[in-house]
Amino acid sequence: MKTQRIWGTLDPFYETGPILGRKVANIGFLNGLLTEDPFDEYHFFLSGGNSREGLTGFISSNFPELLEKDKVKILDRRDLPDYISKHEYFCFHQSDCIVYPPHLARVRNKFAKNIFPITGTTHSLSYSNYGSAFLNHIWKGTTARDCIVATSTPGTQVVEKYFQHLREGFELDEDKFPSPQIKKIPLGINPAELVPPTPQQKAEAIENLGLNTPENRVNILVFGRIAHYSKMDILPLMRAMQRLFSAGIAREDVRVILAGWMDDGDDFPNTLKQLSRNMGLELSIFECPTDHQKLDLYRGSDIFVSISDNPQETFGLTILEAGAMGLPIVASDYDGYKDLVVHNETGFLIETIGAAETPVVDLMAPLCFDNQYHLLLAQQTAVSTPKLAKGLETLIKDRKLRESMGKSGAARVRDKFTWREVILQHIALWEELSTTPVETEGLADILHPAQVRFGELFSHYPTSAISAETMVVTGATGLAIYQDKEFPLIYKGVERSLKQEVIKKMAFFARKPITTSHLIAKIQSMAKELTTREAEFHILWALKHDILEKAC
């Protein structure tokens, strides 16, 4: 009989709300995975009703046949121990490597039928609490089947440095305290609509955007969050444009287009508008463009610029999108951009320089808002204004070079960065991890040091703790329940931990005083699937609800 290949996750991947790179990447991954459809079933263990409804709607609209075939199961996260103890999972994959993977590994080690691979993807890596998050990965229950998927070569190096610093600081020996493997798999795009435009499509896009423009005007597009403390500071681009005008580039020959998310009340866009007026630069700003506007922005542009200077940015999906649309890229030689742009072939990587150490920011970051320390870090990272101006000048003056670089970039994106290619790389990784040898002896009993042991921590709060010798007897309510004169009141959220037949039988078993150990044995004789701890939960709950009482 063929073993089912089941893919599992604790994340919905599908999220509504403001368009952010992480959300776009996660929806792209989910769409790519379900389009490729390499598994027999897909199990989503979710905690909130909104996420369940959103995911159900997404799959109903885009993959109804998977629901019809019952291949997609949207489950309650609290059912995770039961499911993984009864089904053999091929892998679990998380949309982010930060929060859940080490704690999921602890649950897997304790309950799972098999030690399945657990993988999680990197997104932003620059938040001050991430040291603690990565420390959770370093524990004795981590196996060789656990893996962090970094989306770029620089991102891989960041994760490696996190683990290096943690091991040095906490004196953690790698043999005693393992950490997950780190593998590089990029993000991707769906290239169906992202294709280089025809001349007619380009003209229509410019008209749709309301950009009345001479035929020879070069449109320079910048796409991303428009805030000086997030992703990139636009000011170096403005300074580069000043250099171009001084070098003889006519102001009427170029336009800069900024598009992306803006914070309410942020005066930075107005500052840029004033600066552009002062220097005679035509600047167009599109706040939170729709999907149709986004497509027109790519189609109507000639050069794409992304001068990231902020460690918040890790990969660069917009670079892939612009590349797929046939735009030459002018990008900072920074973060994951290094993997995405081939210098002098698909565009230009512009030299950057930054700090080797940031001791004061490091100290203060945990005490400050994220945008405050990100701003200080970004303001210590310089994109070379002279080289940025030179790269732009070269492309503005040479239409054929723009076209050849754009053509090379589009071909490269379609060869290496489609979601189908990314999903195939994940499948290959899961196959590799699933056959990696692991030592399972004693694994189920290894506690995660960061997980709170609530029972132990607060065991001194009550007058006493239940023990094997605790004597109990049926209470007044228990007698009424056994005689069908009353019914137990079980709160929502507790029902999955209780069995109705056990509640009624406990009242019968304890008609005369009985020890907890003896009562547990009787409970397990009728409900063999219950562990000793689960049977004990039934007894404590029954004591709380007057079904049982302590015998004197």
C-alpha cells in the first residue's frame, strides 16, 4: 500500500491587508505549491478563525478541485499532536523561520509517528529580538532534518552569524547543542503577466497613468515603501539626478516615478516633491498602487532603480518583477540584490559602504522602536552617488543597452526565479532532508529550555498538587450526572481535551473513595488512547466541577 505524502504547516500563507513583500512572497509560494501539487494532502493547522476563513476563500477561488478531492484540510492547531501521532507527514514548512519551527520540533519529537523535516523561510532578519528567536533553534532536540531556508547568499551569511554569535556568547558547543541546517532557495515570481510590453502596451500604460510624455522621455521607476527609515532612502537618487543635470542631461528627457506604500501623516513624500521642484526634476508619486496600476508602472518605465540601504530588506521581489518586465536594473550592491542582478549584463550594481560595527545602536535597539534603529543603521550605509549617477547616465543615453540588459534580465528571471523553479527546489530539499539519518533514541523526552513548564512553575500556587495517592470520591453533581439528572457543562476550547463517556464513568468508578492511580487505571481500561496525563486532566476537571471531590 502506497504511503501518503502529506505536507503540513502551522501558517495560512495567505494574508490580507497592506501589500508587503513578505505577504506577496508567501501567497506566491502557496500558489506555486498548489499549482505544482506534488503531495497527496495539504494540512494547515491554524489558530484563528479569520485565518481559516481567509485561506478557505483563497483556495476555493483558486484551487476548488483540491477542496473537492479533499486534498486540502484546514485544521485546528490544537489537534496537531493527535494528527501527527496518527499520520506520517512528509514535511512541515513554515512561511517564516522565526517563531514556530523549534517549538514545532519539540511537539514532533514528542508525538509524531515519524521525524519529518521542518523547514522555514527567512524574510526580514534585522529585528532586535531575533537573537532570542534564533537562540530557540539551538537546543538538543534539533535534528539534521530541521532546516532554515535562506532566500539569498547574504541572508544565509546573516543566519550563520546569528548562530555564531549565540554560540560564542552562551558558550554553546555545536556537538551538544545543534542548530538547523541552512540552505539557500530564492523567492520567485509568477511570470504569466510579467512579460516585456509591446510598444502599444507601453504607450497605453503611460496614458493610463496620466503621464503625458514626449516619446524620448526616459521613465525611471522606484518601487517600494516610500519612507526614509524603511528599505531605502530615495535622497541619494535625487542627488544623482542633480549630478546628471549638471553633466548635461536635459531635464525634459527624464522623469522619476515613485510608487509604493506610504505611512499616514509622513511628510517625507512632500519633502521629496519640494526637492524635485527646486531642482527641476519631474517627479510622479503613486501611493499604494493597485495591481493594474503596478503592471502599468512596469510597462510604462524604462529603467528600474532600487538602492536599498536598510537591513530590513533581505531579498528584493520588485527587482525580479521589473526584470521579468524587461527593465534594466540599477540596484545597490547590497543584501540579496547581489544574487539578483548580474553587473553589466542585466543592469548595474552600485557600490555601497557601511559600518563594520555599530555598538551604540546594538545596545539601544532593544529599547527603541524598529524604525528608529533601522533609520540609524541605514544612515550609516552609503550608496555611491557618483557611481549611481554614472550608471543612470549610461542607460539614459543608450536605448539599445537598456533593451539588451532588459532582455537578458527577463530571460534570467524566467530561468531561475519562477515560483515553479522555487517549488521544485523545495521539493528536492524536503526529499533530501527526509532521508537524512537522525538519532531518535531519547528524542521525545528532551525538553526545550525556553518552553514554559507551567505545571512545574506554578505547582506551589494551589494548596496541594494531585498525586498517585490522592483519594477522590463522587460528588453530588457527579452522582446527578451518572443518574442522567444533570449534564456536565464543558466550555468551548476545553471540549477537545475531554471525553463525555469518561466523565460519566468516573462518577461510577468513584462511588467509593479511590486513589487517583487506581482511577486512572480504570479510565484507561475503557479509553485506551488516553495517556496518564490526559486521564489525570479528566480527574482534575471533574474535581473543579463537583463531579468528584477529595475524600477525607
